[in-house]
Amino acid sequence: MMDGVLLQTRNALLAGLPCVDYARLSPHLERVALTRGQTIYECNVNQTYAYFPIDCVVSLLYVLRNGASDEIAMIGNEGMVGLALLMGGNHMPSRAVARGNGYALRIAAGRLRDAFQRAPALQAAVLRYFQAIVIQIAQTAVCNRHHTVGQQLSRWLLMSLDRLSSNELSMTHEQISAMLGVRREGITEAAGKLQRARAIQYSRGHIEVIDRCQLEQLACECYEVISRECTRLLQPAIPASRVGTMEAVRPCRQSGR
Amino acid sequence: MMDGVLLQTRNALLAGLPCVDYARLSPHLERVALTRGQTIYECNVNQTYAYFPIDCVVSLLYVLRNGASDEIAMIGNEGMVGLALLMGGNHMPSRAVARGNGYALRIAAGRLRDAFQRAPALQAAVLRYFQAIVIQIAQTAVCNRHHTVGQQLSRWLLMSLDRLSSNELSMTHEQISAMLGVRREGITEAAGKLQRARAIQYSRGHIEVIDRCQLEQLACECYEVISRECTRLLQPAIPASRVGTMEAVRPCRQSGR
DNA sequence: CCGCTTCCGTTCGCCAGCGCACATATGCCG
DNA sequence: CGGCATATGTGCGCTGGCGAACGGAAGCGG
């Protein structure tokens, strides 16, 4: 429990809270290990805990009747998993899955609801984050409709990178295809192009991004929008005294609109 | 202003509030006319008023750089327009457009924020509604990826019907195509099939649904999910004393999951 | 070192939807 | 009633992505 304090500041949402609010939550936060592929929430099942990822990414996945799936949002240490629990719906028609091994801080639903009511800064931060998620989902919808697999893959890689501390990720083409809701072959082809363009490099479930800027060129405008809105909505909530705890979250891009 | 009370109860979100909270808002609500095609919020511009539709539908539209567009959510008298204003982001990268002539109640941003903080029931209702919107957007994303234009058109018609008091709507194929993010010809073809199947009937910008059940058969599972979650999330907030004011909102379907 | 599983590469036929072009048809307005 | 803008119908070639099938290749465990 001693390392709890250190760990909590690694989640940007928590790190951005004023000390007083943070202190209110702190005793109820519990560090838990998440394992690759672990289902955190099942579809339409009440969410009993909320999770604040520290060093792993969680995907919100829609699964259709015919087995097809589609990632609608990804959550890293910039946010939290379990919004339905604060919104009052208690559950969602989507599944939450950990995309890698790592840790998260979890808190019981009731405790969090309580804090949400009493701590205005927490409420504000969560609501702003929630808006960021909405924008992410909406942009995904648009992207699904209008952009090619190659563009979507680029966007997805960039978004993943923003939520990881390294520029390497462990996912097979098969797994990525389930996220983007396309065929495995489609990913193989698109990834092949990116590799030939020396933007990425991969082998048997390990992908490394070696030219991030090129990836940004190849991605559609969706990435830029999501990225911009995400920083806009998360930044202001973080007091100056706490900056420096979330380097990994900040994307490297610098372009205007 | 005398008819204000009557009108307010025609918006389900307001109708569901306890009298005390409703009374707090009431003096600040102002009836405004919305005209077909009117832009209520422009992209990335601060939202200064929130709107509670009474007898018209508002679309949230994403517009891409190349001019393509895509409806990500539709809002009728079951909800409100202007969530970004309560979420703290103040604006969204999408546009809000009125889809027909009608009325809405509007309230200044500050007043609503104030009430949101002081009236727990309002807060709860809005948050639950917000979750319903999220689900709608997410399902749209999935639908965009996996389903045919015909299925999507059926879903879209059903969703529109649920938000109108009649089973007739004024939209050209061209306009619908902008909503679904497809070609006009695609809509013409899909609508033609629906008409030949005697599910709908249309002519020059007027579409009438004549066999709703068939439409439900032809739509993808997305409609069912959105519809179910929408009623789940809106229903419980409405005290028994107020029921009967929102017949038009309730869809006619009866199937289980 | 061998065999097996998993992952990636590639091909082929197919089709939904695109973009374009143009042919009607219908209501509206003068 | 006649012209005109708008709405709808239809055809054509094209392409991105699908589904299925199969071959090679890299790791892993025995």
C-alpha cells in the first residue's frame, strides 16, 4: 500500500485532482493486476468496480450476434473504465477487455459514486473525460464509414501509442482485425504496406512504430480530431503542481487544425 | 408564457423531473422556434444554450474535410441538445441541425449548469440520458461498419419514427444519404426495395412508414439495442404522476432481447 | 532436432457501394 | 399552362473489402 501514492499519480485522471479530493478517494483505491485478454466488464452486466489504468490499455468492444466485433473506444492511463456506473445506467451493451498485462487502481462503485457527488473537481474531471470518450466513439463511427483500412490502422496505432509508454505493442494481425472490425487479411495487407514504407516493423505479434510522423501523414483526419479534443478536455483539469507525471499521455504532434 | 407549462411536459427529460427541480428550471426556459435545416450549434463553437426539443428532431452531424457527413445521433423530445455544455467541454467537433420545423425550450448555459449542480434528479436524468446517447453513437459506429445500407435505412427510419408523433417524415433521399453517410443512389435503391415490399411509401421528400413491423424485421440488431437501452435509461427517472405525457416517445416494439 | 501450433502472406472470385452520367418525373411558381 | 428547379430512377465501370482456401514461416515444447 505504500506504493499506492506513487501509482495513483500515474493515472492522469487521478493525478489531476486537487489533493483534498484525491485524499478522499485514496483509501478506497486498490491496486489490481489485469491480464492480457481479461474481460473486465461483460456486456449488460452491472459494473461493480471502476478501474483507473496505470500501465495498460483497455478496449471497449461491441460484439455482434454473428460474432463480429468492433472496438468503440480505447482507454489508457489518461482515463477510467466504468463510466456507466457513474452515469446511472450501471452497465453497457459493450464489453471491456484488457489489451495487455498491467495494473490498474480499482474502486467500488458505491465509493466512487459517493466521491463523485461530494468532490466537484472529480466530477468535473470525469465529465470532461466522458466527453472525450464520446468524441472518440463518434469519430470512430465516422472513420468506419469513410476511411480505408490503411488509414484506420494508422489511426489505431497512433491512438494506442498515445496510451502506452513505449512505441511497441503486442498484438497479432488477427487481434487488431477484431478491434477494427475488419478481416485479418485486410490488416496483413495494410500493415505490409506500412512496413514497406518503413513506418512500422513487425513480427509474430509484435509491432514497433519506427516513423511516427509518417504514420500521422497516412492516418485520416480522425486521429487529429480525437487527439486534439482529448488533450483539450484533459489538460485544463490538471494543476501545474502535478505535471510531469503523465509524459506518456501527451502525443508528439504539433500541427494546427 | 401561459402555455409554457404544457409545453415543458412534452419534453420527456423535463417531464420526468420532480416538481421542485422542474420549478427551478421553469422560469429560465424559453420557447423558441426551430426551422428545418437550422444549425443550432456549429462545430467547435461554444454552446451558449441547451435545447429541449418538443416536437422536432435534432441531428448531430459530423462533417468531414471533404464535405462528406454522417449523423452520429438523433435527439427528439426524449432528450436534450447541448450535452457538451454540461460535460465541461463547452463544444463538440460536430454540428447540431434541426431536421424539421418545430419548437424547443432553451435555457442559458449558466442557468442549466447551476441547476445541474443543485438538482440531483436533473443531474441523474441528464447523466442517464447522456449514457443513452453514448450507446446510440457506439451502435451507429458498429452499424456503419457491419450492416448494409438497407438495414441502416430501416434502423434510421425506425429511430426517426420513435422521435416523431406521426409515422411520416419529410426528408429527401439526398438528405437521408447525408445522414447515413452514403450516396443518394444508395438510398434510392434501398428505399425502392422497402417500397416494393410495402413497408414504406414515399414521394418527393415525404416518406410514410406503412408497415412498421416489417421494417423492424429488415433492420439490423442495432435498432433493438438502441431502443431497448434508450427506454431502460429514460424510463425509471419518470415518476408515475407524470406518465401519459410522452406517448410519442415509446416505441411500439415488444420483443425481448 | 522434430512436430505442432500460431502467425503471416497470397490468391481468387464475388459483391456492396462508389462516382459519374443521364433519363425521367413531379411539384411549384409565374 | 408552361417552364424550371428539384426529386427520383437507372445504368456502367471501378474498387475496397469480404470469404474461403492454402502455403510458408517462425517459434515452442518435447
